[in-house]
Amino acid sequence: MKIIHFILLSLLILFISCGQILESNSPSNKRGKTLVMTPMTNTQTGELMGHIPLPKSWRLEGNSIVGPDRIRSTDYPYQHYSFQQRRLLSLEEVVREDLAPSIRQAGGKILGTFVIPELENYDRAYNSLLWKFGTPQNEFHALGVDCVTPDGNRSLLVFRQTISRSQFGSFWGYFVNSIEANTSAYEEAKNDYIFAICHVHPNMDQIQRYNQNEIAKSNASWAAHRSRMAANQAAFNSRNQAWMESSNAISDMSMRGWRSRNDMNDKGHASTINGILEEETISNPSTGQSMQVESGSNRYFTNGNNEYIRADDYFYDPNADNQVNQYEWKEWVDN
């Protein structure tokens, strides 16, 4: 998908935070602590985004969780890159390159890291609820970082990474949620915070509205593409008509010379049309049958009904993709 879709998807996950979709309306953690399902709203639009289970002494202030013993959470800006902008890093490498220098410079200290598989599982589950164009291959990783703050207290940084590969490009990025507390209260606050962000109830109506909006944007994009094709075709027809009139006006050319030039024009005619319409011609390597497709991909598959799938992934097989394998797909080649 285009990078803007990748960013919006990741920001949605960031706001919802992370967790399993609960079926219980009265959550309690494994230590039996009573929790309150606290509504989360978009501070700009007021839209309900979901509910998060917090200890009774905690509350939401804007996008931050606050509580006694200097407990406060913070969300940091999302960082995103294409594979061409920055090589893909593991979260351990991200911590070493992007976090450790600033922690040391500020006078803090990193005590250790640990994987948080609950967050990774949630991201996969949440991503499955979102409508996507094409068949991107996504990965999700989560890493906790225990730190000592410059004032001697403790903090937890939660790194969450999304990696997306598709025929439209490959991107990766990460965002960070953190919570800080007095040293004496840190371990309990850390456990309560991880439990809370891993057991969020997302607003399914909000997810449905997001999906409908993404479908509408995809349809509008294809409509704009078809409009450009029609405009290019009209311009080509106009230029072609002018060229024909000019050619016919040259009465002193011999028929043999005219045929020679016409043959040369015919050879370039198909290439010119394809360039104007942003298309290319593919053909069945066995039968020679051909069809026009949108240009810009390395591989094309057709089901024999004038329908085709574009892909750049050399390992992709639509006959193994349960979203489209109701047909038999055969790969055709560029002419």
C-alpha cells in the first residue's frame, strides 16, 4: 500500500494502544486487583476509540495515564521509513541507535530489555480487523526497555514495530509508549500498565468507519486513474488525427515511401498508446493471447475472465491466496 495508508494504519494502532479484545465487562488482572474500564476518546474529534482497564486510582488526562507515586504515561511520535530511506532494523538495534545515546546524554541508564509477545499478538489480531488493499505481508514486534531516569526514578519504554511488504512498496516504523513512576512503586505500576495496554476494548464501530473510509478512498483512486486514462486517450486521438491529416496532405510522396513510413509508425504505435494510457501489454506464453493491464508491476496473473492481479513479489502465488483462489490464475508475461 502507499506509505500514507501505512502511516494511518499504524497511527490507529498507536491510539488504540495494544491488547487482546476482551469479552469480559468486569476485568481484573491476575493479582485480583479491581480495574475500571475507562473510555478513551480522540482529543481532537471527541470520537470514542475504546476502553482501557485502569486501577481505580489511575485516570486519563488527555492522552496520558496518570496516577499516584508520580505515575504518568507518555506517547512519542511515530517514526516511519521506506526500505530505501533506512535499512530495516530490529527493535534491539533501534534501542541501541535511537535511544541509548540520548538516555546516556540525559544522565539516565538502560537496565535491560524484554520481548512482550502479548503486544505482538494483539497487533496481528487488530490488523486483521482492518481493510487492506492487496495482500500485504505484515510483521509486528514489541520490546520493553527498563530505564533509570536522570532524577533516579524508573521508567518503562514500550517499543512497537510494524513492517509491511507489498507490491506497492516496503515500509517499516515504530512508536514508543512509556510510563514513569517513583522507584518504590515502579514494578507494580509497570505490571499494571502492561496489563492495561494489553487488554483494551477497541470501539468496533470506529473500526468499521475506518474500513468504509479506506474502501471509499481506494475506489476514488481507481476512478481518478480511469479519468486520467480517458483524458490521455482523447489527447492521443487529437494528435493522431492531426498527424493523419498532415500525412495525407503530402501528395508528392510515392506510395512505396508512404508504406515504408507507415510500417515504422505501426511498430511504435502500440508502445505509444501504452505509454499514454499508463498500461502495458501482457500475453499468454502458450497461446500468444494478449490483454492490456495497468503498468508498473513485475508480474501479472489472469483468470481468463479479463481480470488480473499485479505483484512484485517473486514468491507470490494467487492460487495459494485464500482471498482470490476461487479462480485458477496463470502468469502472463510482458510483450
